[in-house]
Amino acid sequence: MIKLIRITTVPLSLQKLITGQLPYMRSKGFEPIMVSADGPEAVIVQQEQESTLHIVPMTRKVTPLQDLKSLWAFYKLCKKHKPQIIHSHTPKAGIVGMLGGKLAGVPIRLHTVAGLPLMEASGTKRKVLDAVEKLTYACATKVYPNSTVLKKFILDSGFCGPEKVKVIGNGSSNGINTAFFQEESLDFAKLHDIKNHLGLTPGDFVFVFIGRLVKDKGIQELVAAFKTLQAKHNHVKLLLVGPLEQDLDPLPVETLQEIEHNSSILSVGYQNDVRPYLAISHALAFPSYREGFPNVPMQAGCFNLPSIVTNINGCNEIVVEEMNGLIVPPKDAPALLRAMERLVEDKDLYLHLQANARRMIVERYDQQHFWELLYQEYQEHLKKHELAIP
């Protein structure tokens, strides 16, 4: 049986970024093995992915001594299990997985790129991150950016040559389960309870954001734009679904205070199931500075929500201007405000975008199709290395 190691920095990524992939690959004859640092999702992800999780301590920051320990631990793990394929995801797991796998003699080393923190770095930190990225790609046998714009960035940055880079299908790291992300899959009594709990009324227009509440996600601009919009339209609400991460990418104090004290900003923290919050909303506001190929705009589209996104890779592929959403420049609160105003004030535009939202996601990003394309990639690599194909 072909052993397949999937490695991410934290178990949450194994749970959320590649949901359902490992049971699918097991059904195709692979033996999946998960690797990540420890975390609160470590137990549940093993049940959901039907695979064993091996703990290799890793950090999300630049920590050279700890990173060497991680590399050594992963190298020993590879020597013990002798996998034919390592497939990494997230930056730190990428360098640990690709370098450790190469040193251990693993023949097939694949790395998915889904957003690059270095895009927002500068100075010495940027140089260090660039060097790590180049080393990761040098140790990989194939690199899979999850969007065509990200592929262009990788090539323009000189991280590796074009022969090593490929986008699977139309992009994404996992596609989307379009049957799971639809209103018919939900309990409408529960939706009614959530609306009541949040104090929403039938006349409210709800913008939803899903993700970490950090600077890089554009939360500062979103809160500022909403505060101005609210002064003109008192029936608008902003629903924030996600955790604060003040240690990694802190929000300004004034933004935090506005979130805490503005009664029309509803912050519900991290939610394991975001579907009810999409179902009670009217539009997605997703003003991120950088992404790979984000799941959130696809999930929102499945719930017939028009999306306001920034003109960055991934987002500007999922959303087509004035077809299923609106695209604004990143870090531009006035432009974000104008887009939000258009959705609230222009009913015809809103209905047009809403009518296209789900169809455009289902046609381009269905999850089962993506899994089959990934399985074909694995088969091609195994054949090239003259290894048994499941």
C-alpha cells in the first residue's frame, strides 16, 4: 500500500484545508498519515480524516532552533514509516516536510502553496522568508500554487522554474463540498434561534466576514468602512465570525474598541460550522491583504451571497466583477465603503449578483472533481518513479 504523508503546521489546517481528502485517498488504495504540531483539533481530525496523526512540534513564527528540532523529528518519522509521497501545506510545514523528506530519501515530495505571509513582509524578514521559500521549492519534486495569480507571483519572484509549478483544475486546495454548503442542509429552527440571539430583524442587511480577526484580513478597513456606512444606513449589521490573534497580527486598539462597543457589530468568535452564519447573512465582505485560494468566498457563493473581495490572487479568480460580486483594492477603506453601499442601495445589482453566486461556484470548484484531479497527480508521480499505483 502506498503511504502518503500529509503535513501541515497545525492540526486545524489538516481539518479545514483538506477536509475529506484523506478518506477519499484511502478509498483509492493509499495509506494516509497526518503530521502536524499538537493542538485542540488533534483528536477530532483523526476521526474526521480517518487517519493517524503524528505530532511534530512546529511553530508559525521564525524560530531557527525549534525549526531544526522539527526537521530532525520529521526526518526520523520518514525513516520509520518510509512513505512514497509527502504532500505539505502551509509555509513552516513546507520547509520541514520538503527538506526533511529529501534528506530521508522520500521519492515524491509535493508542496501546495496557499497564500504567502512573505507578501506582507519587508526588510530582513522578507529576505529570510524568500530564502526559505526557495529552499522549500528546491527540495520539492512539484509545487502546486492554488491559484493562477499565485503561480505567476512564484515565477516572477524566481522561487523556482515553470516546469516545477502547476495549478490543479481551476485552482483551490480542496474544492468545495457544494452539497454540504447549501441552505437545504441546515436546521431552519436553529437559524431562527441564532437570529434571535443576535438580535437580527427582518429589515436588517447583514455583511458577514469569516476568518481570523487580524490586520492582514483587512479588519481595520472593514470596521472603518462599516462605521461610516452605518451612519447612513442604520439597518446594516456586520457579523464577524472568527478568532482574534493579537499575538501574531494585532488589530489597532481603536478597531478593537469599535468591535466591542458598536452594537451593530456582532462578533461571535470561532465557529466550527460557519454555515448558519452564512445562511443568515446577505453579503460577504472579505477585504484580505493576501490569500492563496480562500475557501470563504466559495462557501459564501454556495449560500447565494454576493461577495466583496480585494483584488488579490485567489479572490479575483473566484469573484468576477459585477457577475457574482465586487472587487476593490486592498487596504482601501473608501473603496470598500463604496462597494458595500452599492449592495445596500442598488437592489437590481444585488439580485443579479445573488442569482449568479452559487451557480458560478458549483460549475468551477466542485470538491469531488478536485479530489479526482489530485488523485491523478499522485498516479502520474508514482508512474514516473516506477512505483506501484493503487
